[in-house]
Amino acid sequence: MIENIIFLIASFIAAIVATLAGFGSSTLLIPVAVMFMDLKTAVLLVACFHLFNNSFKIKMFWNKIDFKTFLLFGIPSIIFAFIGARLISIIPIGIVKRILAIFLIIFSIYSFIKPKFAIKETKTTAIVGGGLSGFLAGLVGLGGAIRSTFLIVFNLPKEVYIATSAAIAFVIDLTRIPTYLFTGVTQDTSYYILLPFLVVSAYFGVKIGKVLLGKVSQSIFKRIVLIGLLLVGIKLFF
């Protein structure tokens, strides 16, 4: 009972953070979930919460979605999310997390030192970023950080960035969740009882996050994203 309450409180906080930074709900929630359940069950349960979270963000920011960028990121995301979800039981997850961690740490620190530095804003950037984020989301449930790394170079207004990122994450979740269920990664279905409560925490977390987002300038918003990427990198590495 206590562990379920802790998990739900963590999901509420994760929803707020993810609305401000455009990613982070899985990164914050999976470590809490694995304290109480096996990793594969945690990845599936958090993926469901991630889907709820992004559904509410899409609803609240629908008119801000950049559909051109969404398609460039989204199509490769769907393909590679399926591949990653299929390989969850094969590839050593620890190695993948370390490589991702090193990349995020280097990118975020260098972007602070060299504020004008950016990965080139091209179709190739979007396709590569979408593919990598989809693959990592399917494999370890942590595709948001790498998606933000590539999406932030497009210099989208903060609301457009949040909305477009949520739409991309949504199609990734729609791909990987059925794949998890089909391949039978879940070992303990008793935690499914938490799903209705996760819907509620996701909704109110996004509502509060949206209010806070309106009080943050574009430049501060970009710094929040970079700090988030750095913290995620450090956490994944250690």
C-alpha cells in the first residue's frame, strides 16, 4: 500500500516536470517503479503512464503541434520503437544506458559552454533523432532525453516544442505498449490496478505544468531542458 502511494506521488511530480521540460516522466518514474517491481513490468507500467501524460499534453496544446516536424520525427520513431521493444529481452540494457549517458552529458555541458552550438536543423537530424528516440524508448523506456536533444535544435517556441514532443512520444507509446503485451514482458499483472490512478495523476500534473510553463521565458526554458538532459545523463551513468 505504502509503495503504491509513493509511486503515484512520484508519477504526479514526473508529469509536472515532463510538461516543463518536454521529457523526463519515464526517467524519474522508472527508478521509483523498480524499487517495487521487476524492470520489465516497470517499463510497461511507466509506458502506460507516459501515454496518459502525453495524451493530456496533446489535448491541452493541440493547436501548437508542428505537424511537419512531427512527421519527420514520428515515422522513424514508430519503426524503431517496435524494433527496440522486440529487443528488450536480448540487448544488454546497461551498455545502452551508459552510451546514452555519455552522449547527454557531453552535449548538455558543451551547449552551456557554447550557447550558439547546435546540431544542424535538417531532415536528416529529425529522422536520426526520431529513430534513436523511438529505439531507446522501446528498449529501455527512456527515449525522451535523446528526442529532446535533437528536437531542441529546431528552436521551436516552448509551447510548440512541448506539443510536438508529446505527439511524437504518443505514437511511440502506441507502438511499444502493444509490442510489450504481445511479447509477454510483464511478469506481475497485479500492478494494473494502479492504471486508473495514473490517469488522474497525469492529468493534474500536466495541468499544473502548463500553468508553470506560462511563467517561464524561452531562454530559461531552453536552459531547463539542457539542465534536465545533464541530470538524466549523470543519473544514467552512475
